[in-house]
Amino acid sequence: MRQSPHPPLATGTIAPITIADGTLEALKWLGIVLMTLDHANRYLLAGQVPLLFALGRIAMPLFGFVLAYNLARPGALANAVFKRTRTRLLLYGAIATIPFVALKAPLTYGWWPLNVLFTLWVGTVLIELLERRRPQRMLVILPLFAFGSLLPEYWHLGTGAMIAAWYWCKQPRGSSLVMWMVPLAALVIINQNFYALLVIPLVYAAQFIELPVPRYRHVFYVFYPAHLAVFWLTQALFA
């Protein structure tokens, strides 16, 4: 079933991308596979397969887009989608912190940075504040973006890419697409490659494909800490 998050086109807009629900789930599963391969390379193979590292740079922007697309759907705010999403991200992000810290890489200092679920959490909170359109919202948004984005992986570029993807879904203009491309390209600072930009052709191609992939509501939330725990256990057994 196709459901666009976009309002009717206004002057200056480009045709929005409308993705079937099953295809959107397939994009999420693709992100899960790429993330798992990247983490297997990092935690079990000592990063010896450069291709797996490179392909893994697609995962976070892909998760960010899928989440942003869902948050941009009509009625997301009224139907408490934001509240459910940020609650789950916070809960499972906290659970994942145990194996994430135990695995150590890519931690810089003790527990920092926090895992990617917190990147998505900060992005979700910021998008909710933008969606509510309260006059004083920038007094909260600016410091939260400035300081909150310092805590998780991918920092300001990760949360910025997610917010830009949401804005493009809401306002499908050429300028908003460029706004999304900028943080994706800037992730080269962290990723050491431009593979994050491959999310754009993936999303473009997804509109022409309708896949009957069922939705399992909590699969990503459960899978993230679970797969880290498996890698932690594997390291402990074979160290």
C-alpha cells in the first residue's frame, strides 16, 4: 500500500517520492543487513574488509530516512507516533548501551559517543518540536541540536541529515532535496567516504518498486541491542 507523507504540491515543488509500505520495510531491512555486516567487520574481523565498512556507511542515513518518512506522514503528531517512537528509541538505546560500551569501538571516551538509537532519538525530538510550530520552539531546538547532537554517534551531521530528510518529505522542493544532500555529503568527515549519498538513488528507485514485505513493529528496536550482545558474547568466547 502506498501512502505519501506529503501534502498536495505547491508552487515550486517537485514531484514527491511515495514509497509503498512494504518497500519502506525492505529499505529498513537493507539497513539492518548493512549495519550487521559492518559491525561484524568491526567487532569480529578487526575492520579488515574495507568494502563492508564502506557499505555500512549507508545504514544510518537509511534508518534516518525511513524514520523521517514515517514521522512526516499525515496525522503522525495527532496519533502520538512521535511519543511512541522516542520512548522506544530511548528504552532500547539504553539497553543497547551495555553491549555497545562493552564492545568499546568506536567509543572515544568511556561511554561516549552514545549509540545510534540516541542519534535517531535526538532527531525525533527535534522534528517533533519543529512539527508543533510553537512560537518559542527555537529556544529549545537550537540548544538541543547544538548540545544534544554532541552525545550520540554521527553528531550534528546524523541528526541534521534526519531532519533534512523529514523536511524534504514535508516540502518536496529541489532546495529541500539539496538541504538533505549537504549533511549526507558532509558525513565524509566521519565516514571517510561518500557512500551515505547512495541513500538518495535507493530512495528514488524505491518509488518504482512495490514489495510485499510485512511489517514487524519492534524488530529494529529489538534487533539492535540483540545483535550487539551477540557480537559481545562472540568476542568473549573467542578472544
